[in-house]
Amino acid sequence: MKGITSIARFLVGALFIFSGFVKANDPLGFSYKLHEYFEVFNMNWMAPLSLFLAIFICIFEIVVGFSLLLGTRLKLTLWMLSLMMLFFTFLTFYSAYYNKVTSCGCFGDAIPLTPWQSFIKDIVLSVLTLILIVGRSNINPLFGPGIGQFLLLVFTFASIVFPVYTYTHLPVIDFRPYKIGTNLYNASPEHVKVKFYYTYKNKASGKVEEFDHFPSDLSNWDYVSDRTEPLNNKVKPIEHFEMQSQNGDDHRDDFLTLKGYSFILVEYDLDRADRKVQGTISDFAQLCRKDSVSFVALSNSAFEKITAFKKEVDASYDFYLSPDDVPLKAMIRSNPGLVMLKDCVVTAMWPYREFPSYNDVKEKYFRQGDKIHN
């Protein structure tokens, strides 16, 4: 029993630390997921607490995981672990059974899980937690009380600082489809290179087979289905990314085929966009125009609101509409946030708290001989 308990202790502790870490790496993204849960369960009154709860859950998971590994405050740790597993197992089962939330967000964008996969994961964790409760007498602290308490305080402090830092800056490890190095044109669903697979049923034997090409004699086979797989599994397709003008035309491909450097300012919600940085943004856009470098803004707000906003902040750059706010929230975890492209490849990005000067960007990123004019 001692060996089984030790294995369960390590697995549960490590998984909770990992789960908390990947969410703490992107607390704003996790808050979007919590907001989705609140909408699904008709708890919109909880929506304003999404960010606070996202950071709190990250910290809680990491601290519980470390506490279990250290063997410190074991009784309280097992109680917290049990309550947490009871709640999350119910939540994931409900989401899976009623198909309420298509992705649980348990491991952020690092490891996307379907609701049923998440529920199975929670069942396994619940069983391991039960093993820990039954075998708690076999769980010994790794250190003495003084050292154990000190290490737990250090881990708690670090688990608080990390999500606060990533929220005020940007994720340290980027798992999003718009991360630096992504070719946005090639990642667009209609441009992703894929391999086709075809499933046919043999008329004579009834055997169902999958082919990566058409069968040599189609007359002997009945078509069942087909599917595709990206040739490059590292490319995550960017879904629902559009750049609509006021007349409804999509200019995404026009923008993504520009040569040289270009900038996208993401202000997905103009009501909540930071106003203090707007003067710096306007200066940046004007210097871009002087160098004939493309600078456009993307928002999910209606054009009537865009027009009023441009007048309010004296913005002379062009705005495009994204009918879906999800790709804008995924593009950069900041409102506003700046994304730099070179030949449609994401090269750098800045949150509004670190909005750069154009001259600094030009000096750091524009190499001599690069084409900067579009």
C-alpha cells in the first residue's frame, strides 16, 4: 500500500502543479474560459470575477500540489484536494453529458481536452485521491516542520507572483495559434496543407478500410467518409480570423500577403480598451505611415462604436471588424495589444503596458536591407 500511495502522491501532486502552472502562464486566457462557463450555467453575475477566480484557482492548484509533495499540512491538503475533485468531476461530467463547453481549459492551450477526456481525467484523479485518503498514514513529510513550512511559503509566494506577472505582461510560454513564428497566411484553414484519408467499405467482404489514396478499383468499394490531417502538425489553424471593412469585404488575405513589415493593433473591446496609451498608439501609427508601413486595427466592436472611438482618441489609422472576438482574444492577451508581422509571420508582440516606440522597434527589428515599404 505504501508504494501505491507514493505513486498516487507523486502523480496527483505533479499533475496539479502542471495544471496550475499552464493556467498561471495565461491567466487571462483561463478567465475567458471561466467566463464561458458562467454564461453556460446562467451565472453571468459571476463574470466580473472571472479574472480574480482564474488567478486564485491557478495559485490554489499549485499550492495544493506542492503541499502534497512536501507532505506539509497533510490533513488540510487532502480535504482541499477531495473537495476540488468532487467539484471538478461534477462540472466536467455535466459539461460532457450536456455538451455545454467543448473544451474544458484544464491545461489551457497547452493540452486541449474534450469534455469527455477531461471527465475521464478527473475520474482517474478522484481514484488516486481516494488512495491518498485511505493510505494517508503512509505519507510522510519530506522535511521537518520548519523547512516544510518555509518551502511552502516560498512556493506560495512564487505561485502568486507568476500569474500576476503573466497577466500584466504576456504568457512566458506561448501555446496559442498566433504565437511568434507563426505564418498567419499558411495557418489560415483554407491555406493549411493537408493530407486526405478516405474510408471505404468493401462490397464483397464488408470490410471497412481507410486509404491515403483512392482504391485502384472503386467499383468494388462503397464510400463511407473522408478526413484530413495537416501535413505539419505544428501548425494550429487560426479559426474565424477575418478583417472586414465597413462594406463587409474580408481583407484578411490582402493584408497577410503584404511583403515586409506590418502591424496589427488588437482592440477587441473598445469600451474596455485602455485610453492612456492611445496617444502613443497614434504617434506609432503616424510614423508607420511616414515609412509606408501598414498599420491597421482590429476590433469586435460595431463600426458605429469604432467611428465614435476614432473621434474620441483622434485615431487616423484604419479599423477592420472581426465578427468573432475569440481570434482577437487569442491573438494577444491585451486590450489593446500590438502584433508585428514580417512577410505575414508573427515576429513580435507587445501588451499595452509595454507599448513600444516606433523608433525602438525600427532599431531593434528592422535590419538594414530589409524591405519595410509595402
